[in-house]
Amino acid sequence: MNIAVFCSGSGTNLQAIIDAEKRGHIKAVIKIVVSDVPDCYALIRAKKAGIKILLVEKGNFKSKDEFDRYILDNLKNEKIDLIVLAGYMRLLTGAFINEYKNKILNIHPALLPSFKGTHGIRDAFSYGVKVTGPTVHFVTEDMDAGPIVLQAPIMVREDDTESTLGEAIHAEEHKVYPRAIQLFIEGRLKIEGRKVKII
Ligand code: GAR
């Protein structure tokens, strides 16, 4: 199975996925890393791992559709079976999602459906929750609202700061995302309406 990982940031989840692939915990090939941010650290990680890179800068395209079409054409060339969003901070169009229906995973740093959006850690921390943690879900047209694959609850400690909580969440992400990806690869995720059964 061929995987594409989409990133916009530091790429620690990408690194966890690369490491899991190397250890044989993910039985697939990361064929390409797609990024919309030219100087993000995720691209350096991809280069170090010898993975092909596709840089897509929005300014170089006339429309969002053209932007997405360009990515899709590249994914087709690489025969990509699964798209893994790992800190990719751009919304995909409905047409794009339809082309890879039920074949796009995302990780969000809060227990969905709470604290959707781009600041899941900060929003949960300032709200004062006692439990939070990452969610892996299938991507649908509604942001952060697709069927949930796995969640990893973390207790918020009395002495936590946003930063220490963030570290704990990232550490969990690096375990739960490779696990979810391998479940997908093994064909063990069965979507039934809003629910994902692990078979
Ligand atoms: C991760 O914490 C991920 O959950 C979050 O971006 C971070 C990327 O970190 N994603 C979102 O907030 C999506 N709404 P990384 O670049 O180090 O993997």
C-alpha cells in the first residue's frame, strides 16, 4: 500500500510515521510528502528519509480547484492508496475528498467533537478541561467532523501549562497515529455511519 503524508509544520507526526514504517509497524510505503509551506521542518525530515516531496504553494495556482487537481494528479502518478494529514493546515475541497472517499485520515490534538479548528490544544487548556488528547478520524467535507478511528485520553495535571500539555499530547499522537494507519492498512476499519468499527 502506498501512502502520501500531508504536512505544513514541524512534522513530528510525519517522523513518527517514518519511524514506524522503518520498524515494520506500518506495513506500507510512504511514497510522497506534500506540503504547502516551503520552509517547514517536515520537508527536511522527508528529505533526510529520502522521500519524494511535492511542494504546492497556493500563490502559484489560479484557484483552489486547480491547486487540488495538481496534487491529485501527482497522487495518481504515485498510485497513492491512503492520504495521511499530519498537521496539514489547509482545507481540502469536497471534490478532492470525494476522489479519496474514506481514504483520508487526519489527526487532531483534542478529543473531538470538542475544540475543533487550528488551536485544539490551547482551546482545551484554556477552557479548563480535565481530560483531553488526540483524535484520529476519517476526513469528510465538514472540518474535524468525520468518523472517529481512535482517541487517546490524557489527564490534565494540576501543574500543566499549555506547553507541557502540548508535549504530552504530541507524545500520544506519535503512538496513536501509526496504530490507526496500520489498522487501515490491515483493512480493519469498517465505517458504519458515524462509527468506525475495528474488526
Ligand atoms: C499536531 O499536533 C496535529 O494534531 C495538529 O497539528 C500538529 C502538527 O504537528 N493538527 C491540527 O491541529 C489539525 N486541526 P507536527 O507537524 O509536529 O506533526
